[in-house]
Amino acid sequence: MGDQLGSDGKLIGQAYSMLALATMVSPFFVGMIADRFFAAQKIMGVLHLVGAALLFFTTQISDGSTFKWIILLYSLAYMPTIALSNSIAFHQMSDPGKQFPWIRVFGTIGWIIAGLMISQMGIEKSATTFHVAAAASALLGLLSFVLPNTPPKGGNTDGSAAKALGTEAFVLFKSRPYLVFFIAAILICIPLSFYYGFANPFLNELGVDKAAGKMTMGQVSEAVFILAIPFLFNSIGVKKMLIFGMLAWVGRYILFAYGDTGANSWMLYAGIILHGICYDFFFVTGYMYTEKKAGEKIKNAAQGLFTFATYGLGMVIGTWFSGIVVDKYQVAEKQHNWTNIWFVPAVIAAAVLVYFIAFF
């Protein structure tokens, strides 16, 4: 957006917030439909095909304000597929704690392929990226229809509005540890937004060659660490894994704050590689923890609940806040004081870590 549409940090943050706003609405709705009325894989197929059309349309837009609203429409189609894909995967498993990471790792491989492709094709800063994404979304939509059948688990037997809306997932809040985790998940997504929205512009501004390709080291790290999740989930427990994940977020941003393309370039690469611990130890573990706490009939709604926390409310706050912070520390056109910028999410992540240790 910054290079092609001339958008500032605030507008970039608002565009990312469209993704989060959609997350707050769509997973509960689609989760309720998948639970009660239609097969999850069919809903996912339709949503990806709609998303393909919207991604192509973004390439016809010439201003940032219109772009962000199209991104909202795309997000309304895409975000529910995260919870749906998890539900489809879990439905086929006899032991999710051991089997899910082996399935999830292929999503990470997809991230790696996409990053390397964009980098090697030299389209990192062009609209061609969205042409590639549209084609991938269309293909994924078609493939979704041949995935293993994941039928609805139960009907709307009592006819109440609350039941129809899938609010039974809120029963998870009766568990104090889960409530503390849920709040921490919302808060940790504020620093997460800084990475998703501005890590690539940061690396490009520093002059890192083929930044998108370099960032795939984070996905490689994620693929490696995810293989350790089944063992660690059962051996050291949920709390320690979540703590390690939050510690990694603090460390990552400190490394970014002091990294450069000279003698401290290793800090940039170390911060990227920490993505495996940052993501797997908090978010993959969180999905598994949610699956363990939820009952069979509210599986989709429970996954939607966690998606709401991680990619919804916290990201809405984080995307807007990160855009404001980035603009505040702009020192010249396309130049920022990144040291001060990265200290902000580092402090927030540290505060969330202290809260979690104290109350979980």
C-alpha cells in the first residue's frame, strides 16, 4: 500500500484492521452454520471462490481508502476458513494433540512457498501479488469440495436465538484458566499486529534485499518447531509453552530494535527465526488448548471463539495502534525511527507475560 497507493502508516493499519473486524463477526456465524446445517468443506469452498474474485478486484483499485473496504469484504470471506479448516482437520483425527501439528506444518510450507515465489518473481511491491493470490484462492476453493466430508454435529433443537447464534461457546469462560488465556490472547495480538503490518516495510526501509524471501526463514522455523508441539504439549504443559511463546515476542522486538544491515544484521535474522516459537508456542498451542476444552457439539464455535480473540478484537486494537505509532516515529518521507517503534510492542508483550504468569 505504501509504494503502490501512497498510503501512510495509519491507513495501512486501518487496512489490516479490516481483517480483524471481519474476524469479530464471521467465524461465529459460519461456525454456527457448519455446526448445524452444512458440511464445513462446502462452506470453505464457496468462501475461497468468492475471495478469489475480490482479490482480483483489488488490482483494479488506485486509492488506499477504496482498497481497505475491498479488503474488508475479502476478509469477511477468508477469516472463517481458518476455523473451518481446523474443524475439518480435527474431525479426521483420533489424537489431535499428536496429529494436528503434522497437518498444520503444511500450511507453514505454503507460507514459505508464497514468500519465496513473491520474492523471486520480483513482485513484492506490485499488484501482481494479488493476481497470484487470486489464482491460489480459486484453486483452493475448488480443492475444498473434495476434502473429507465434515458434516454438521447437531441441530438447533431448542429454537432459541442465543442457541442459533452459537453463543454456547461462551461456556468456556466458566474455566478461569481459559478466561485468563483468552484475555492474554487478545492482548498479545496488539504486539503481533506490529509484525504482521510493518516487519516487511521495516526490512525494506533498512535496505534488506528480497525481504519477503528472507522472512520465510520465520516460516521454516515455524515448521521445525511445530513438530515438537505434540511432545511438549504433553510433557511441559500448556502454561509453560504459552510463556515461552510470549517471551519470544519480547525478544523478537528487542532484536528488531537494535538490528541493522551492518554488524547487527544477525539480530534481524534472529528476530525473524524466532517466529517459530512466537507463533507455534502461543497460537498453535492455543488452538489445541481450545480444542481440548471444547465439547464435540461446539467444536466449530469454540475454534471461532479463539479466532475471535487472536485475529479479531486484539488485532483491531493492534492494527490501529501500530499504524499510529509508526506515523508518530516517522522522521522523514519513508524513513522512521524503528528502534522506538519496536520498543512499544516489546513492552506490551512483556506486560502481557507478567499478567499471564500471575493469573493463569
